[in-house]
Amino acid sequence: MRRYLIEILSVSVSVAVALAGACPTPAVARPAQKALDIYFIDVEGGQATLIATPRGQAVLVDTGNPGTRDAERIMEAIRAAGVKKIDYLLITHYHGDHIGGYLELAKLVPILNYVDHGPSVESRLIDSKKAYDAATLSAPHRIVRPGDRLPVRGIEWTIVSSAGKTLEGSMLGAPGAGEANPYCADFAPKDIREGPENAQSVGSVIRYGRFRAVDLGDLLWNWEGQLACPVNLIGSVDLLLTTHHGLAWSGAPALIFGLSPRVVVMNNGTRKGADVDSFKTLYSSPGLEDLWQLHWSANASTEYNAPGRYIANLETPATTAGVIADPPPPATMGKPAADIGDPNHAPAYWIKVSAQPDGSFTVTNSRNGFSKTYGRRQS
């Protein structure tokens, strides 16, 4: 009997060992890496871009226009991102559509650090600029220059333009950086009469693993050329925010073609930015997969606007039909065209980008929930 029990026990152990071999203990799943989230906020043709980093910090680039409208729109994105404070407020330059919302925004959310190009080169000072200057006297304040890095945790943030200067050398290790740019053969400087503060714009390249994005504020055509010719200093990127809202005083083909963005987001308004020449350049860019817009553009009408699902904010059907039937005259230098539509519309929708360190990213239109995922760029 004892021998019989021993044999049964031996067989049971053998079966257990065999089963263990056939069904190995599953490996402990590694937690998915958090995304880098970018919110392109509708401030009617100005700029306000919120970056929520994978390690819990937040950077806000510009604050939109004066008044409460844009500050409240920024706060909606801040709440959606789960952000409690702004770790870095980066002001690209001091025009009212970029710094104007500061006065009201500073009442609504803590701002820990201030980043800019230094003193303005223009004499006009709006109330938000005065309040901003006062705040920088008592809070940490960085005046940045090309080549500087912002100490943002979990991502690499490199300054590529500031105070009328651009990078002197290429971004080492970036794909395509340091190579001769074949598109420079057709580059010619422009006689630019835009406000000189635009050329002071703080431009940034943001990298999260293999993902790269670029935002140059309102940097002008000739300074873009310095980044692109004769050598491509930045290299290729995955995501580009149109420089200067898609105005033709910026958006040099030599730069855009050299950057070879897969996706472009245009921070235009209904009648602000989005020049036809800019659309033509973007649609000709090698490697471009999609253009997303913060607004339908009356300037582009039916000919150049992206498909509706890629546009965050649309006009009413009656307004759109009226523009198509009787296109308004274009804006002239210093004299913007009459407003179309309702700039105080609510809700105001943003475009959100969620990037992964492998270089893949998803773009979402908050108006209709339409999302598109772009896999990592192939070498």
C-alpha cells in the first residue's frame, strides 16, 4: 500500500512539472509609457499651445489675445490635460495675439517659470506685457538663446531661434540635420516689412524619444532661411506648427521641405493667416501626410482648405456659402479684412496630439472626435 501511494505521488509530481513547463508563468507586464500631449488651442489666429509632458510637467507656449476669452479657452485645455500649474510659460514674442491673454490667465493658474527672448524691440506695450514684465521681476525668468535647453523632465526641448538669432550649428544626431539642403537653390530673401518683433521669436524643437516637433512662433522668412540654407540645421520632424499662422511672410519652402513634416497643424483664424501661397507650399512638401487646421479659412475657400474632418472649428453653413458665392477681398498689409463668423463662438475646439517615444502619434479633432494615428517614421 505504501509503495502504491508513493507511485501515485510520483506520477502527480511529474504531471505538475510537465504542466508547469507547458504553461510558463507569464512575464510581468511593463506599464505603457505615458504620451506627450500637445493641445493646439483655438485663439482665433493667435497662438496658445499647451504641452503636458509624460513626467507631469506643463509648458504653455503663448497666451493668445487680450481679454478673458482666450484665457478661458486655455483653462479648458489645462483642465482636460489634468494640469494644476504651468511649470514654464514660454512667450515666443510680444505681439498681442501671443502675449495678450497673460493678464487674465495669470489670475487663473499658477505660473512657476517665465521664458522669453529678452526685451522687446518694439515700443508698443499692452497691459499684458506690462503685467508680464512685473511678474518676471519676482519669479524665475530665463532669457534664452539658440542652442539652450529648457530643463523639462522627460523630453528634450531645444531653442533654435531667439532675439533675431538662429542656430549656428546643426542639431547633432537628428535625422537629416547637417546635410546640404537641395531646396535652397530656389530660396531668395524677401523684403519684409512686418513688425520687427516677429523676427525675435523664440523657436523650439521638442523631442520625445523618436518623435520630433517644431514651433517657430512668428519667425520670418529670412530667418527661416538661416535654419535651412545652405545646410538643414534642424533635420526632419514629425510635426510642424505653421510659422506665423500660415502667412506668406513666413513658411519658406526651403525650410518646410527640409523639415519634411508628416503632419502640419495650422493655427489660423477664419480670416487670419492661411494664405493661399502657404497652402500651396504645404501641399507640395515631400512626405506630408495630412494638414490639420484650427479654423476653416475664408482665404482658402473650397480650393485649399483641408477636408472638414481635419478642421477643428467651422463656420456656419450660411457664412461658408456666402464666402464661396462672393469671396471677400484679401487682407492688405496692416489692414486686416473684415471679420467673418463669430470669433467668440463656444465651444472652441482644439487639436490634440498624443505622441509616443517610438515616434508614433495620434492627432484628434475635439470637435468631431476624429482621430488618426501615424506610425513611426520609416528610415
